[in-house]
Amino acid sequence: MDSPVFDLAIIGGGINGCGIARDAAGRGLSVFLCEQNDLASGTSSASTNLIHGGLRYLEYYEFRLVREALHEREVLLNAAPHIIWPLRFILPHHKGLRPAWLIRLGLFLYDHIGGRKLLPGTSSVNLVTDEAGTPLKGDFEKGFEYSDCWVMDSRLVVLNAQDAADKGADIRVRTQLISATRDKGLWTLNFLDKNSGTENSIQAKVLVNASGPWLDTLLPHITHTQTAQHIRMVKGSHIIVKKLFDHKRAYIFQNGDGRIIFAIPFQNDFTLIGTTDVDFHGKPDEVEIDSEEINYLCNATNEYFTTQISPEDVVSSYSGIRPLFDDGKSDAKAATRDYVLTLDTGDGEAPLLSIYGGKITTYRKLAESVLKKLNVFLPQMQSPWTETANLPGGDFFPANFKEEVQKLRISCPFILEEHATRLIRTYGTCAHEMSKEIQTAEQFGIHFGHQLYDFEVDYLLAKEWAQTAEDVLWRRTKIGLFLNADEVARLEGYIRHKLLQQNDLSPLKAEE
């Protein structure tokens, strides 16, 4: 039997790969995407969780990138108001660093070059009288307040994959590329299904390498023309500590080395602090925070807050690799965050497009740019469409979030407000469908901890490609900090049993 022929094959299930798959499928193209692990298991779940223009990029004259990101900030807020919401940032004026006039100029540009409509603009803040000054040391008396947005980063990836699949894309997780060769105008992709251990193949007219930090590693397994272009792997690490302040605004702090870090309210009970910028030369699978980074983040935070933190206060941490285009800059913090697309057609052969860099904020524009570049090879593709389209669950106005919570409580009368808020925040209007059968307290089913019941887990297994407790807790729901080891083990056992049932396998056969 011949392998199926797709218009477009994509390697990589991060934000760029899934964003391209969604856009392409919505334009009528047949799409195949393979991801070697779980969706968003690399860089896309290790971000600072911000949809932002990148205030500090103005210092490096990245005006096009900042303008595009600021425009996308509001596009994405409209598209996914359940997982993206406005966040105000406090920037204390540090007398020994950037002068106040320079900060005002940067914030003026930030307010005006991106066509801001939904979010409030910049204002000055008196840190002596405002509650935002309470956790800060006494020598910080004035500051500035501006807008950006928070995002549940890995959920943004999953929602793009979900929308792509709804439009016909074939999304394969835990599916590792073995080789990709081109012949007679077509790509042949051989890949390994890591769950079953079986090898399969498909064919495609166009191949996109959206593998992020694995781009250079994968290229030897893909027929390609040798170039001098490479990715620059820059590690960004974050720490999580018990909350350092009670209000809902975030902080952006300047450091003496020219970098900035954020201190952001996280899951009500914690503060997220990051990020670092460190060149990385190891294997992408083995990236992790080191003691030097932890000390750096603690020291930078202690420069501003009265409550001092140490490595012993870190309750969790994570690291990711930004796969930046190697533009030759000597300093990691100065390397461009803009994306670079390279097209390789060999000697008139099937095209390969490789993606270097990119930001989660501009993934949708990156997808449009990719398809524009590929239009000559896939002339049947329809017009761009994603700018005004909602992501799954996002079909309500940002201002109506609380209204959606109350709708869920009316239709599911036994659900507590805190639980309903988490479900709408995570799934938006899809939460109504997920919980429609629940009319009694008993119908919630098995409770795994922190409002996580089996009806929600079943939804994630059936609709969102989750296969492990880690998938559910750290990439689909972001509640991993709230379950203990016994609860996690119980959840893992439940998931394994459900997947065996779905695959019609007995435990004995599964372990053979």
C-alpha cells in the first residue's frame, strides 16, 4: 500500500509547528505533524508565560519585531481570552541604572507603535503610597506601570494543535522522525511510533523543520543543502518561590548587567521569577537550571524586595532553550529574538523550510510568513484567516470571563466557584461540553487532588493527546505544584489503565 501524500509535513510540536499546522489546515491543505515527545514538551512550555512586545528589545533597535509582537498581543487576547489575560507590570526606577527619561521614551514607543486598543497605557506610580511599593525596599520611590499579557504557554500550543486537527490535520505525538529524503518532487518521511515501537512512512510535497533546539541535530537525517546557518542555543531558566507579594500586578526589574528579570504572580500562592540568558552547548533533552542561575535570580530579586530569598526557598524550577538564529552577537542577551526562515529547494527538488528563532507572541505571524514563502509550491492554499479567528474555547469577549464562570456554575450546580474559574480559565467554553453530564456531586468521579477529577482527565486523553500524569499536570492544566507524590502516582495509574482500555490491550500484552 502506498504511503499517503500530504501537502505539508511538519517536524516539531511546539508553538511554531502547531501554529503552522493550524493555519495550513484552515487554508485547505492536507497537513501531517510529528512530535517526538509530548506537544509543547520543549521550549514552548518553558517560557516566562508572557504575551508581550519585549520592552527591552527596543534597546537593540528591534523595532519591527516589537511592533509585530505588540499587534499580536491584542490579536491573541481576542483569540484566546481564557488562557490569555491582561497583566500590569511595575517597573521601579533604579537610580543607578537606566535614566528615567530613557524609560519614559521606551514606554511611550511601547504604547504607540503597536496599535494598542484593548489594554490600558503607561502611567507613573508612586511606590511610597501605592501597594505595589509595599514589598519593595525603601529606596525605590517612583516607578512606571504598563500593560502586557499572561499566557498559559503550553495550552496555547495544544489549542493550536486541537484546531488544526479539527480542520483535518494529522497530529502524531511521541512520533520520532528517523529520516526524510526527497525524490521526484516528493519527501518521504520515515518515523517511529514510540508507543507501539512500529515504523511508518508518509510522503509530502513540502517539509517544514520546526524542531526548535533540535534543528541542527535533525538536519543530518534530512536531505538538505549544506549552509553556514546554525541555531544558537540560549538557556532561559526560571524559579518558583512562595508568593512575595499579595497584589495581582507583576514586576520587571533592571539588573546591573543590563538584563531584566520578571517577578510574576503564579497560581495564586507563588511567585515566578525569571529569566536567565546563558549560552547552552549540551543536548537539548538534558537542559536544566544550575546553581549559578539560581543564585543569579535570587540575588537579582533580593536587590528589590524586602523579603529576601535563597536557593532553599525555591519550590520548583524549569529551563528551556531558545533556538535563536546565530547572528554572531557575542552576548546572549543581545542575540536577535526575531525569526529567520530559510528555504532549501536543492536542485529544483521538493522544498525544505527551516525555522530559526521566534517568540511565542509572534507565532501566528511566523506561520503566515512560512505559508507565504511556500505559496509558490502550494498554490491551491486559500487566503490567510487566523487574525480574526478564535482558538478552541475562546469564543467569548475578554471582558465576559466571569460571565462564563457563572454559566458553568448554573449548568453544573455542584461545582464550586474556584473550580469553575479554573475550568473556564483552562478550557474556556469547552468546559461546558466537558462537564455537561455532571448534575450531582457523585458524578464528578475520582478525585486526584486540587479539583482534578476523572471527567477532566478523560477529556485530556481523548481530545488533547495527553498520555502521562506529567502531560496533564504540567502542560495541560499547570497544577503540578499542588499534587503530592501519592496523588500523582494514583493519577498515573488511572491514565495507564484508561490508555490500555482505549487501545484494547490487556496489561499482560502491553508488557510483552
